[in-house]
Amino acid sequence: MARLTTLFGVAIAALASCQRFHPEAPDPRGLAQELAAVDACIHGGGSWSLDARQCVSGADARAAAASTWRD
């Protein structure tokens, strides 16, 4: 049973080592930096715009929300 488990583990490792990384996959370091920026934005009283990927101040966010509902 131990040999079968070892063989299975080696097979999984061999398959995993053959996998290619997708060139358009997001960089994990960039994701960590963006999450840090989102956190800093929220703690600063702003809101994060997913479309623009930037921080919007509290007043700007309220004005944008109000104009959305008026249109």
C-alpha cells in the first residue's frame, strides 16, 4: 500500500511539473499589490472602483452613485 501511495504521489508530481503557465494569467504579486491598494483606499474613507481600478474619494463616489440613479 505504501508503494502504491508513493507511486501515485510521484505521478501527480510529474504531471504537475509538466503544466505550463498561461501567459495572460495575472501575476500574484500584482494581485497582492492591488489588494493592498484596495485596503488602503477603504481605510482612507474612499471606495474602490472595479472598472477604473482606482480609489474614488467618498464625495466622488456619492456623486457618481447619485448621477447613476438620476439617469
